[in-house]
Amino acid sequence: MQSQKKETSMDKMNIGLAKRYRKERRFRLFGLAAVFASITFLGILFISIAANGWTAFQQSEILLDIHFDPAEFDVDNLSSANYGALVKNSMRSLFPEVKGRSDKRNLYRLTSSGAAYILQDMVMKDSGIIGSTKQIWLPADDEVDMFMKGYISRDVAESDRRLNDKQISWMDTLVAEKRLEKKLNTTFLTAGDSREPELAGIRGAVVGSLFTLAVTLLLSFPIGVATAVYLEEFAPRNKWTDLVEVNINNLSAVPSIVFGLLGLAVFLNVFGMPRSAPLVGGLVLTLMTLPTIIIASRAALKSVPPSIREAALGVGASKMQAITHHILPLALPGMMTGTIIGMAQALGETAPLLMIGMVAFIVDVPGSVIDPSTVLPVQIYLWADSPERAFVERTSAAIMVLLAFLISMNAIAVFLRRKCERRW
């Protein structure tokens, strides 16, 4: 009887262990499935963005023989010349059979409205080309660009597309004569915003983002580190410091738009700072990133072994010397990692910047922190709201650039942490 009871107890224990192991395997499989699903969804997201956005780095251009007729220019005022007429004359010379007013208007629409400004810039830089004839690649209209990239099908009924059959036949002629080709879209990287998709670029938004992040970094890093050092090393332990710590932790969870409202109320309405300026955007993002930097800096200070501090004080160093000469250098990698992560968070913010007017349509590239500008997330928001099909690919391309910045900043943070980290 006793042996039978022992066998029964062992059997029960083995059954329980088997169940426990099965649960552990199921839990492990669930974890692997979750990781696989996360990677799959992220892959689908990145692939869809890249599939829609890579074509924005190409732009259809038309090769025209531009004759800079001296009769069109006033030597004393070169900017007043009718540069659009030069483009039209060149298009008519390619298709002399086009006679009707409506057909001519459709023919002229194959080129971008910005082609005239490109010619103006060329003449303003070198007036010696007046009187000569030059072959110049000029941007095509966004609808022509969409047709060349396959987003507009010729098989669709003429009434259902914005390019008529005559325009498509002219485009076929230009392609056959190698006068209509897709080329590297340098305008996307070197120009500011524009109402015309083929002329729109991200340079203004990138420069505005860099100015805004520079202001944020110059303010948030020293203030955040100084706050963390005071709270960790000098502040007395009482209810006031406890209140400050609780508020810092709570501020890290406050919605970002609240900081935008604060910036609108204080920086713009009270202090009268310039609207849509990187200076104001940097101040708002500084308020938003300070809790992240303070928390990361305090964690880095706590990770330094107490023996370092005690040894410095034991050989006669003052408390300030122990902190500046020994503790801060060892905690700096963690502080820098937290700062870079905070900067990456600030780079992707849109809501607080919308509240201070950085949603305005800004064409010029900002030259300083007080010039009107926008930032990459806001630029993406503006393009996503545009009805033109060409802005869809530019939206995806701008997202690709923003993701490249974010991945680079996080990679730098990981590199600094692994390069400078001390294990105790």
C-alpha cells in the first residue's frame, strides 16, 4: 500500500512538472509569435513607405532648346523678362503642327510652371547667355511625372484622367526623341516647400528641424544635467524634493500638445517671441524633453558605485571636485544616451509645434533661429493633407528621411552606451 501511494505521488509530481513545462513552452512560443508579428508589421510598414516614396527621388524632365532672344530682355531689369515665353516658344518649335489655342494651352502644360524661374535664375547668374541657344533640362508637370512613373494609366478613359490623348501622344514623341526622361530629383533635397509637387523640397524643413534641435539641445542638456546633479547629490531629503521628483515623473507622461499650449500662452502671448520660429519651437521642446533627460541623468548618477565617491572624498577632494572630476565623467555616457533619446523624441513631435504656428506654409529656407520655418514632421503633415497624387510619394519620401534621422540618432545612442559604458 505504501509503495502504491509513493508511486501515485511521484506520478502526480511528474504530471505537474509536465504541465509546467508545457506551459513554459507555450509561453515561449507566444513570445516568439509576438516578436515575429511585431517584426512583420514593422516590415510591412517600412516596405509600404519605401514603395510609395522611392520614386520621389526621381523627377521627369523635358529637354528644351531655349533661345534667349535679346528682344525679350531689358538690360537694366533682367528679372522683368517674360521667361515663360521662352519655354512656350521652345515647346512650339518641337510641335509646329499645334495651332489651336486650346491645343497650345495643353502643350504648355507639359512643363512645370517653375521652368520659367529656373531660366530666370540662369540669366541672373550669367547674363552672357542672352542671345544664345542652349539645351536645358526643365522639370515636367506633376501629372506628366505621375504618368511617366506609372501612376496614371493610358488605358483609362480620357474623361477619367487629367492628361488627354493628345498630351499623351506628345509625351510619346518626346520619349522617342529622348527629350523626356526621369532624372535624379535634386530639387527634393535642395529646395523649400512649394504649391507645385515637382518643385517642392525638404531642405527648409530639414534646416528648421536642425535649428530647433540645436536650441533644444543647448538648453535641455545643461539644465537637465544640473537638475539631476542637484537632486541626486545636494538636495535634502524632505517633502519639497519629493514633490519635485513626483512632478518631474508626472511631466514625462503629459501629452505633448499641453507643452504646445504652454508655449503659445507664455512664449508667444506673454513674451511676444516670433511665431513659427525655431527659437520658440526649441523652447517648447526643451520643456518637453527635460523630464526624460533628468530621469536618465539621475539613473546614470545612481549607477556610479558609492566607492568612487567615497574614495575621492577620502583623499581630500571636496564634494564638488568629487562630482565634477569623478562622478560626472563616469555617468556622462548614460546622460548622453538619455539626451539623444530625448532629442529623437523631440525630432518626431508635431502637436506642440502646430500650436506655435510652425504649420504655416514656408517657402524660404530659414537662415537663423528667429526666421519663420517648419520642421520635418509638420512638413509631412502638410503634404499628407494635399490633394495632388504627386504629394503622396513626397510624403512617403519625407517619412523615409525622418526615419533615417531617428534610426541614426538611436544608433548613436546605442554606440555611445556600448563604447563608454563601465561595468562594475
